[in-house]
Amino acid sequence: MSEAATETRKGLLKTRFISHGTLGSTDLERTRKFYEEFLGLEVVRTSPVSLFVRLGGNHVYAVVLSKKYGPMHRLNHNGLDVETDADVDEAHRVCTEQAAQWGITGITKPRVTHGTYSFHFVDVDGNDWEILSNPAGGYTWIFDKGDQEGKGHMDKAFREQRTDAK
């Protein structure tokens, strides 16, 4: 177990794992269709005003109907990992091509940042998404590296330190 994981267990609260986050939706049926058909997420209806979504693990998002939901700030984005940089480029192509059909806006160009290759877009509900190439396990490799100094994960050379770097 890494030192960071050990430190987490020493917290005053005896928490086990991050189980969920919350996203907003102004139209649950439209949002469900987007999440299932475009993003490929698993979706269950939890109430007349909410959904749960997940992909590949135990962390879920509650999606809550809110007519007053505003746009998500880019720093509060949601990451969806793909396997390779080529997969990022293909996802970017699909997002750009399908933007009008799905109400996608704010599509950025793919670029290397914080140890990965990625781009962002905003869905019709104002939720910000990042599509990124990451090793298996996502960003867990950074915990094995421990605390960073200097520019840390913002250093352009940081990507070369990944466990899958060639």
C-alpha cells in the first residue's frame, strides 16, 4: 500500500472509498439517451428526478433533474479514459462530427497535459467532460509516485513518468 493510501486511513473520519459524485440534468430522458448511446455509460433510473450512471467500476454519479442547473466550470470536469492517443483523436472526431445532434459545445483540441493526452467538451446540460488516454487504473499510477515537487503533474515531461511510458 502506498504512503498516500496509508495516510488516508489515518483520517478522523473512517471513510472507505469515494462512492459517487453528482451531475445535473435539465431533461433526464435526453440525458439518459446521451449517456447510454453516446458516452456508453451504464444507466439506471433511481427516482422520477434522478439517475445513477457508472462505467467500469464502483464509483457512480447521481444525475439529478434541475431546471436551474448552470454550466460546470472546466476545473470541475469529469474524465472518461480511453486506451490510446489514437482513441482520443477518434473520440474528438466523433464529438466534432456529432456535436449538433447531441448538443455538444466547447470542444477543445486534443493536447498533452497533466501526464496524459486529452480534450474537453460540454454536454447539453452544461457538464464538462474530458476524454483522455491513461494507463489501466487511470491516475492511480500517480499515487505510487507520491507527492510531486516543482511543476509536478503540470510539467510537460510528466507524461514520460507514467507506468506505461515507452
